[in-house]
Amino acid sequence: MSGLDENLVSNLIVYAKQLPKSDAPNEIDELVFVSQMLKQFNFTSPSMVSLMFGAIRSSKSSFATIEEFCKLLIVFMCSNLDLKIQFVFKVYDLNGDGELSFSELYHFLRPCVIMNDSEDVDTEEAVRELVEIVLKVTDIDENGAIDLNEFRRLVKSNVLYLQLLGPCLPTESYLQQ
């Protein structure tokens, strides 16, 4: 599935098992997860990393299992674009309904719009227009939201769209180190 060397996967498991644990031996709490992602993978947004933490958990507990953590590391290191697309979409899907709605797109694109106070353009209106442009290009069935298949189609047309709404995968150059 991942195409990764078996020894590399074994090393990932050893690494994950050596992380500081909560009371349960096979669980990683959000604080440890966030610090590892920021330090080991050079992410810069703790809030995005927290969303990543939410995306990898299969339960609503406040912990991720060693298995969930290792699966994420495998997604980072493998070349399987579909695995990466599924993970990134899950991070962006804030409410877990299987669609990226106008409000979810707005949440991610709002920090991208920086306006001077002297400009006559309303910042909120500029963000709304940006979201509408993204939807117009991406929302094939015109239901006002982007589903996984629409997102997959967009990314496969140009892989640079994979992290359109913010970085939640380490850069290839960082992984090579």
C-alpha cells in the first residue's frame, strides 16, 4: 500500500513508541503530537497541526494511537498521491461531513487576504470573492461545496493544489534530510 521499505516502517514504529506517552502506553496526546510535528517536520502553524491531530484519530478521544501516528508518518513518506489527498482533505474538512463548505474554505483562506487600512476594499468581501473563485473552479456539481472526488480531480490536474488551503504535509526536501 505505501511502497515503503519494511525496515523504514519498523523504524517509524520504534520512533513512535519512544515518544512521551500519556497514562496509556500506546497513545500519544495532542501536546506531544504538535511538538513532534513542529520540531521533526518543520511545520510552522500549531493550529494546522492540531487539525492534523484531529484528522488522524479514529475516535473522539483526546489521544492518537501509536498505529494512527505511524500511519500518518507513512502518508508523509510514501509517494502514493491518493493517500496524501485523502489525508489533506480530512484535515480541511473541519466538521467531518465529507465536503469542504463555503465556511470551511473561508476559515482557511481568510488569513491569506491581507489588506491595508487605507484601501477601500472590504477584507471580508475580498475573502468571500476568493472563496467563490475557488468554488467556481472546483465545485463541479455546483452544490456549493467541494467533495473528495472534486478535490482529487483538482489535485490530479495540478499537484500544487494539494495544499491549497494550508500546509499539512512536510516538504519533500525536508523529508530527504
